[in-house]
Amino acid sequence: MRVSFLEIAKIEYNEAIDFYNKEKFGLGYEFSVEVDKTLQKILLFPNAWPFVSKRVR
């Protein structure tokens, strides 16, 4: 299984990291770690979420 994001989502993700880092030093890093943990859960348990469409859970 592969996780992929639209280019606009990648941009928004990076902007969110920058925003959180400006609010509090290191907070953007913590945010990115949580996103990574969540993506790992999705990869480990891909059937744990309901279908949104044929290609998206």
C-alpha cells in the first residue's frame, strides 16, 4: 500500500508545520511526528477505516 498526497496538500502540510513552529518552538515538529504516526497506523491497518470511494478509505 502507498500513501500519497496531492501537491496542494503537501504545501498545506508544510505551511501548517511552519505555522505551529512560529506559535511555539518545536510544535511543528511535534505535529509532523503525530502525522507520521497516523500514516504508519493507516499502513499497518489499512482496512480499519470505512470506504469514502473506490480508491479512498
